[in-house]
Amino acid sequence: MAPSAASGVSSLPSGFAVFTTFPDLLFIFEFDAAYHCVAALFYFGASVLEALVTIELQDGFFYKYYHENISAVVFSYVATLLYVVHAVFSLIRWKSS
């Protein structure tokens, strides 16, 4: 067993000590579940844009791609929903810790 695990002392920084080294600064984006919220927002924006493009393809010259885009829109909304659910659970876990 490692000495730090046996003594119960954590070697990870906490509080403002996180801001002291560059590698620790890179972990800031994982705190406050911010990454998951931003990813959910970007996925939602991409889903809306994909839906708008699909609506425009409905009556256009590219009708053969219309059904593929319908599938892409459905998948993008499913992916967005999963990112939102993951972000919510990340925020709940962060808030409880």
C-alpha cells in the first residue's frame, strides 16, 4: 500500500492550491461540471442547425439526402438529450461533494 493511502493524506491539491501549477490548471475545466454543460449546449446548437438544413432540403434538388438528414436530426437530438442528462447528473454529483 502506498504511504499516502495508508496515512489518509491526499496528495491532490485543494482550494486555491489548484492554481499553483500548470497541469493542475488544466483540470479546472472538469470542475463545476462545466465541460458537460458546454458540450450539451454545443450539441443542442448543432441539432437545431441540422434540423433547419433538413427542412430546407425537403423541397429542394437534394431530396434524396432528405431521409438521411432526418436520421441525422433524430440521432443528434438523442445525443443532445444524453449530454444534458449527463450534465445534470454531473452537477448533482458536484453539488453533493
